[in-house]
Amino acid sequence: MIVLIYITCSNEEESRTIAENLLKERLCGCSNIIENIKSMYWWENKIEKDNESILILKTIDDKVDEIIKRVKELHSYKNPAIIALTTFKTSDTYLEWIKNEIKQ
């Protein structure tokens, strides 16, 4: 099964750095970066408003814990949003491609 990992980052450069590291380490098979999103959230008892970047990683369930650990090591935030979402259905050929690209 493919797992999508949704991560908010401070900017596109941070998203790119994290994605490149995880791809080189063969923990994910693909990444997508969505630039310049508007985020609002509670932090230290006040509402913050920021421009951020979204990083989406495509991996398999066996790699989720290792990815979470590595993202925490690479990320600039004290408490980054790292959300793993399981997929309902994936084409067989795409699933095989992802599995072949990830370190087993």
C-alpha cells in the first residue's frame, strides 16, 4: 500500500532539501512540493499567519516511522506537521514502481 506523507515546511527550499535527502536515502519514491500556501495556526497561545510550503512524499507503510524520524532531524520547526495518510487504492503499476524505488 502507498502512504502519502503531508508535511508543512517554512519555504520551498526547506521542502526541496528534505525531499532530496529522503529520495537519496531511498525512503520515498516520489515527492511533490506546493509553494506559497497561506497557513494559520495556534502557536504559543496566539494565532500565527505564515507563508509555507507543502511537501508530499509517496512511500510504503514500512518506511513511515523512519521518514518521520528523518524529517524531524532535517526540519527547522520544533514541532513540524508530519501526517501519514494511507491510500484507498493505487494502480498496480504505480505501486510496483514506488516499491522498486524504495530501499527494502
